[in-house]
Amino acid sequence: MTDLKNIPLSNISMIRNYRDVEPPSEKDTDVMELAESIKKYEVMQAVLLRPDKNKKDHYQLIFGHRRFMASKVAGKETIPASIKEIADDDILELQVTENLQRKDVHPMDEAVAFKSLIDKKKYKVEEIALRFAKKPEYIAQRLKLNDLIPDAQKTFKTKGTSMLMGHAVLLARLTPDDQKETLKNRREFGSVSSLNDYIERNVMRDLSKASFDTKDATLFLQAGACTACPKRSGCSTL
């Protein structure tokens, strides 16, 4: 049975959210913005708590980490909360579900969420697709975003960035070094097709980066060795 109460912030401890290496800070921009909203309109949606078995009248925060931090910044003493007995094994899935129910959920947040279910709950792609009413291809594409280097992930999530989903998918297919080089040379991403053209011209045709023997004519018998190909970048006069 779920109970709704106003709980003192001082009686709540945070359980790390799967999305964050560290819990959100009071100085985070989105926390500061939410704090301003809370000052005007209060907390519009209750956080979820479970009783702390080691402290009477104390609770552990399951989800609502930013609402919790923003309430502190806004100078609130209490926060509306649903209180429920929750097993350790159920926390991750509850956090993921709550996050993905938002209308404005970022693809990178989806990527981290789906990966956490695979890593920690041993879910398969098909199971995640069924759980969240998505196609397996959708889940697989989001999972691929986890291959983005940290700088690329940060750029992708920055408000107003020119990096869109299509750009992110293209970058995620590259090695970390190639992603770094592409980010350095592409301050503005332009259209997805222009980024794809850039990658094909400057990355994919560079045989020095191949992970196989480019002189091996048996790789593809009809074509022969890569070094003999007239379409390779080394043969280009442009």
C-alpha cells in the first residue's frame, strides 16, 4: 500500500540513480531551473521513497533526485512523497520506468537506461522492447549510443547543440579515436548526410586504420586486395 505524505528533506537519504555517476548537484543548471519553478509552483509530482530500515522515520529516495535537490535549493523543508516498501532488486527497473515515462526523455538517457537493464538485470533486447512497447531495432539503435565517447555524449545532450540523433548514430559507429578527430574537425555538424559524406571521405576510406591485412587478396576473391582498389583514399587525386 502506498502512502502520500510531506516528508522533511533532512529525513531523506539518496540512493544513486542509474543515470548518474554522481548524484545531481545543487549547482547543476537543470536543478537550478527546477528550483525556480518550485519556488513559484511547489513540487508538482511526488518523489518515491522507501522506509530506511536502519533509521526510524527516515527514508531512502528511489526516484525524484532532481526534485529533491531542487527543493533544497528552493529552501523547502519538506517534499511530497509516496512511501512504499521496495526490494533492492526492484529499484533499478522502477527508476528506469519512471524516467522513460517523461515526454521529453533524451535518447542518451534511453541508451543508458536500456544498457543498465542489460548489464544489471540481464534483460535481452527483445524483452526490453516488449517492456517499453518499442521495436527491437529502436532499442538496438539507442544501445549503440553508449559507444559514444564522453565528449560526444556531452555534446549530444547540450541544449541547442547542432548534434542530432542522426549525427550521434553515425559517430557511435566510429572508433573512439575517430570520434575524437571528427568532433575536433566538425564544430558544426550540418546535415546528417554531410556528416556521413565527411566520414566516408576522411575516416572509412583510410586503410591505415583497418583492423585487417589490407594486402590480403583472399579477403574478397572477386575484388582482390584493398590496396589495389581504385576507390581507396590513397588513390584519390582530390
